Amino acid sequence: MLERYEKVKEYVYGQYAKIYNEDLKIAALTHTASVDLSITFIAMARGTNLERAKVAALFHDYAQFIDNCPHSQHAKLSSLHAYKYLKECGLFKTTEIDDITYAIRQH
Ligand SMILES: [Fe+2]
């Protein structure tokens, strides 16, 4: 049931593994993993879609880590990265992509 999440995870963590700055790389890996775990509990407690929540967690600070962008821009830019990847990978319906990128943009 989380096969698509696993694919996205492989991609996102693969990108984070390439971050040259060691502190930024560790922050990317540990922060993303802890938010993924937290959102798993939240989604299960609320009975909301687990897969979409976990995919949003993977990408939620993506631009912060990959572009080292200003914090004020990171939610919007991360949602754009997520949109591009989720569209191109062809695994998600438009409504799912809208849901995931909306969550990232609003966080
Ligand atoms: Fe964030």
C-alpha cells in the first residue's frame, strides 16, 4: 500500500545523500525522517490518507535542503519541486498531486 511512497522516498533520500555540506545533509536526512514518523502518527490518529501525508513529509522542506533557499520561500519552492517530480514520475493522479503540494505549500 505504500509502494509509491517508497519510490518517492528513494528519490528524495537519494537527492539528500548528494548534498555536499555534511551538516545540511544530516539535517535533511534526520529532519525528514522525524517529520515522516510524526506525520505517520498524526495521519493514523486522524484517519487521513497515510500515503499522501508521508509523501508530503518527504518533500516538505526539500528546497530548504537542496537549494538552501531563504526560509520564507521554502514551503512554496518545496511544493514546486514536489509538483515537478510527482507529475514526471507518473505514479500519482492530479487530485493527489494537488493535495500533497497544497499541504507542503501551507506548512
Ligand atoms: Fe518547513
